[in-house]
Amino acid sequence: MQVITKKEFLDNKEGHIKKIKAGSIFIYPTDTLYGIGCDAGNESIVKKIREVKQTDQPFSVIAPSKDWIKQNLEYLPGFDQWLDLGGRIDGRCPSRLAIG
């Protein structure tokens, strides 16, 4: 395990992103607690996180863009209008695409 600061992450951003895409799991602070994260497209790593958390409930997803949300998440009809508001948006994530 490696503990890094935000500055250390930014100084070697490409290297850390490469580790995440290779299957690394990371812990990150949120407003009120810590989250468990991984590459949402890596089904085996998502499965490991589900096993550790002992849950099959949907996870929060940090999405890089509105297009990514439209292509990768399941959501209710009419949800598109919320994408233009910005900020936090809740949608249901299929089991194969999820990060905590």
C-alpha cells in the first residue's frame, strides 16, 4: 500500500492513472467519509470491491463526462434533463460498472 498526497498524485498523475487502469484499488476522501475507488470498467476489480463491502447495491460513480454517463449508466426516462444541471447526479450503475 502506498499513501500519497494530492500534490504527489498530481506530480505523477499519468503513472497513478496507469496503476488504476491496471487494476489498483484506491481510497479517497469525500465530504463526510472515505470512498473505495477503482477503474469502473474493470469488472474483476469491481467484483472484489463488492465482495469486500459485502453488497450488491449500486455504487457511486465519479464520471468523467455527460457522454460517459449516457453510454455506461442505466437511468430512468427523463433523467437527461438533470445532466445539464451539473453537480451531483444519482443514477443506477450496472454491476459491471461501479466504483465506490
